[in-house]
Amino acid sequence: MRMLYLNGSDRLSRSDLRAQGTLPAEVCAAAEAIVADVRERGDEALRAYTLRFDGSCPDRFLVPEEMVSAACAAVDEAFLAALQHAAAQIREFHERELERSWSYERPNGVRLGLRIAPVSSAALYVPGGRAQYPSTVLMDCIPAKVAGVERVIMLTPPQADGSISAFTLAAAAVAGVDEIYAVGGAQAIGAAAYGTASIPAVDKIVGPGNAYVAAAKRAVSGDVGIDMIAGPSEVCVFADAASDPRIVAADLMAQAEHDPMAACYLVTLDEALATKVLSALDDLLAESPRAEITRASLGDNGVCVICDSLDAAIDTMNLIAPEHLELHCDNAEELLPRIKSAGAIFVGPWSSEPLGDYVAGPNHTLPTGGTARFSSALGVWDFVTRTSIISYSPEGVLDDGPSVETLATAEGLWAHALSVSLRLERLRGEAGDNA
């Protein structure tokens, strides 16, 4: 890990941290070309890209129900029980996010409100490259179902032999996915956005993926809704002198083992603690079956920041705006009001980030690359629309109309003013007739 020292008035910039976040131009160009081709040629292009990138292409992209049922029967009972345990707690959390439609009426009879309604359909992208992610199926599907989305489909790439992980299929069954399609990459995003003969288009696409998937989501955004442009995983651990160096090291590795591009930050006021953590990392890497990936991540994207004050440490954490922030310190609760930007905050030394990845309940689809400064975790709100309801009474037009005439005239919008003026004239005329 790279060491940085903050003393006195020193402050970091995002460039000092080498923060990820920008997709390479060549990746965006390639993804856009694939999406355009799928939009133009549909299933023909979809099959060609699936064969090219995944090594096989199923006869039908739609995964048959019997394959899903067989997967549920094939997985270990303990795994199925763990899925159900996680699903129950994820659902419990997300049910608290539900918004209700509301309305109110002013004394002059004007009725105003907000209607909350689910989107009709959503696609969940579930990676299938370096590892299988059944937990992502739960995290992406359950809030959609809680929101009331009628049609929830899953897109996941087939393995080289054309199969899909039984763990992923079992998770889809537990979560309540309606349709599963064995297709991945930018081509899957194009199919979900614009539809093909095999895959009807959806209203919203969510879920993490590699850089090409992220670039494809960016390309289709606006024609279809997306959750976010997700980058590599990241964690920031703030640790004090009392922290267990081995646990801190394990928590850093829990993100580093995802991807060589994953970013890991250690922020501390105690240089001796940092030295112990680095030593623990060396020891644990010798035991890791994913040592190559983990070592690449920590070596290329690992940063340890030694701060000379708590204020500087908090400023650093807010600058990083990490996907995951762990507070390994005695006064963790007291620090919460000062943390402005993080996808999820894990409070205290017992709150391991993997608990949030799997079973705690809050969503693990989180903003990355510093975007927690302005965006949030996936939630029920991502699967609903909010529609304003406006109903005016004659008395309301008489009260508000003159202000509209004044403002519209100031903006030079003649017909805007006329639209209200005609109503006012009619109402005033009717009032005169009734006098």
C-alpha cells in the first residue's frame, strides 16, 4: 500500500488518491458499438457476441423453469437456508423504504399530491466472471419486488460450457425473479434497453458489472432508467491504536480480493498501527487462495493515509467518499454526524463489511468512485416513479392566476399568461353575472 502523511494544513485531492471513476474512452466506444449493433440486429448480434465473449451460446436465452428448480434441489441445504435468512432481512429493511402516495387540500379548494407507482419492468444484471454473486441477486431483486414491479428479469452470462451457477439460479428462485436470461456483457444491457425477439425491453436496468457493462449502462441511460455507473469495489477503514491489526487487514482484503482494480484505503492517526496492519497483510496474503488478485489491488490501488489530527482524518474520509466506510474506533457513533459522504457506514469494530454484503439488510449495490458525494445505495426508490397531482378549483385560479400572469409576462411567454388569463376572464365574468 502507498503511504501518505498529512501534517498541519496539508490536504489531499482526489488525484493524490488516484481515485477511480472515469471509464476509459476505448471501453465506452466498444460498449456503445455493441449496444448499437444489438439495437440494430437484435438476437443475431446477441448470439454473435455471446459466442465471442463467453465461448458458448444457449439455444434459447430464456432459462427454463426446470433448470431453476433443479438448481434449488442441487444446492446444499445450508446454502439455501443462508439465502432465505439473508432474503428475509433484506426484505425487512427495504419494506421500511416504501413511500406512500399523499395529498392535501388548501382552504381555496386546490388539491395537490404525489402519486408513488412502481415501474412496470426491471432488469437485474448479475456478473458471472471471476466469481458468482447470488447475494447480488437478492440485493437487486428484493427491493424491486417490494416496490411492486410486476416483471423482474435477470441477465447473467453463461459459463464456457453454457451453464449458469446453481447458486445464482437458487438465489433467483428465493428472491422471486420472474425470468432469467443467459446473456451478459454490454450486449445484455443493449437487449434489455431496446428489446430483441427473445428479450422484451424493460423500464429500468440495475446491478453491477465490469467496465463494459458500466459503459453500456451509460450509453442507454435516458432511453431506459439505470441505477448508477458502478466502478470497482472500494473500502476505507478508519482505525485507531486500539484496533486489531489482523482484523483491519482482513477487512481491507475483503474488498481487494474482488478485483485487481478494487481500491482500499486505511486512514489512521497511529503510524505504529499502520505498520502492524501492513505486516498482517503480508501474513494473510500467504494464506489467501485469491492472493494474486488481492496483492494486485493492494499494490496498485491501496493507500494508507497517516493523519496528524482527527479533523484531517475526517476530511480525508469525506474526500474519498467510499463505497464502504468502516469505523474501527471507540467513539465511532460520535463520528457519524461528521461523515458527509459514504455509500454505507459500518460502525464499530464488530460491524464487518461482509455482514453488509450478505445478510444485514441494507443494500450492497452502492455508489463507487467518490459518487457517494451525490448518489445513494440501491433501494425501493429506484423502482418507483413520483407523479405530481394538481387539481385547481375556481377559487384557486382566482388566487394564483394573477401571479402566473405576472411571472409568465416577465419571462416573455405570452401563451402561458393567456392560458390563465382566459380562465380568469371567464371566472370574473361568471362572478359578475351572478352579482
